[in-house]
Amino acid sequence: MTLDERLEKVKNLKIVCCCTPNYGHMFPMSRVAIALQSKGHEVHVCTIDNERGKNGIPKLYTDTGVQLHLTPGLEMD
């Protein structure tokens, strides 16, 4: 497979990023997810549906095209 064929194959990836809703983890990952989305990839972010996940995390992805999915999980202190 040539380089051009390989690049064409990875042009529109579907990417899932998962992490806890702690800002030390989520904020750096959000920048990567948004950059990938801006390059034309379909990006989904999965995190826990607790207080922090519901209240603060969606603001990181407002109007970015990144799809946020909140999953059931434990509250973290």
C-alpha cells in the first residue's frame, strides 16, 4: 500500500476518547478531541454521568462538533 493510499484510508476516522471527568484528565483530552474534530474526524468523548460530568464537562465541548456521552458511574470525591 502506498503512502497516499494509507493517508486516504485514515482521512475520516471515528475516534472515541474516554476518561474520568476530572479536569486534570478531561481538559487536556478535550483539546486533542477538538483538534481531531477540526481535522474532519468524527470524535466522541465518553465520561461518567456524575455531578462534575453533568455540570462542568459539557462546557468544554460546546459548539465544537465533538459528541459527548455521559455514562452511569459512581460519584467521586
